[in-house]
Amino acid sequence: MPIRPILRYPHAGLKTVCAPVKTFDSALSDLADDLLQTMRAAPGVGITAAHIGVFQRLTVLELDKADGTRIYANPEITWFSDETMVHMEGSVSMPGATDEVTRPNAIRFRYQDLRGNSHEEEASGFLAICIQHEVDQLDGVFWLQRLSRLKRDRLIRKWEKTKS
């Protein structure tokens, strides 16, 4: 289970719409393990296969080690609440850069597990925010696109200064 290199903003791969996972085998489980180790090393609480240049709809979340790891293949949000919340977001592809993003507070979503079994769940609060953030990435929408142009431009300038 190696730690994989993470694509850094503004890599074009971060705008790639990921293909559905079609094969549920040991290679997919190995990829999920690599994602978990890479995410922990980053560190972060969520990562997608796209973050490491594998353009498949697979994401791993670990919001709290006590709650365990959540692995979602082919996640799809089917409902959003009207109620929203503001939360500080960032990305393993843009370390150190964060800003407030407004998203629906609750969602309903479906996904497949590593065996290909289908599930449907509801989530609210921080978990809902994280799932929306990662599904955006799988859809080729980097979190910065959720900011106003002014906030986005300011954050990019600040981030570029810190990495040089």
C-alpha cells in the first residue's frame, strides 16, 4: 500500500470527469488502500482517485479514525436539502489553502462498496459537506469553483506565494 503522488493545483487532471468503476476486484481494493494511506500522509479527511491521477469514481473518507474509513465507488447525490451551512474547505491538491464554502446541509446519495453492492444513505453536517466536496472532484469540479471570483483569485495568489 504505497503512498502515491498527489496532483497539485492547477493540474489539468483535477478538471477531469471520472469514469464509473466497472470492475470490483482486488485491484480496486488496493487502490482504495493506497488512497487511504496517501490521504493520511497528506494529511486530509477525504481523497478521490482523481487526486492521484486515476480517473475512476472512487473516494475514501476518514473523518475520525474512531468512526472508521468510508469507501464509496460511483457515489451519486440524489437529493440536496434547502438548508445550507458554511464550512471551511481545502484540498490535498492545494495544501494550506482554505476558505469558506456554502453547501446544502443534508444530502441523500447512493454508491457501491468495494464488492459492487449498491447502497443508499443520508448524511448531514460535516459528512454531507465532505461527500459533496469529493463528488464535485469526481465530476471535475475543483473546490475553488465554489468560491466567488474575487475570493478564488485572492486565495490562488496567496497560495502561489506560499509554495514558491
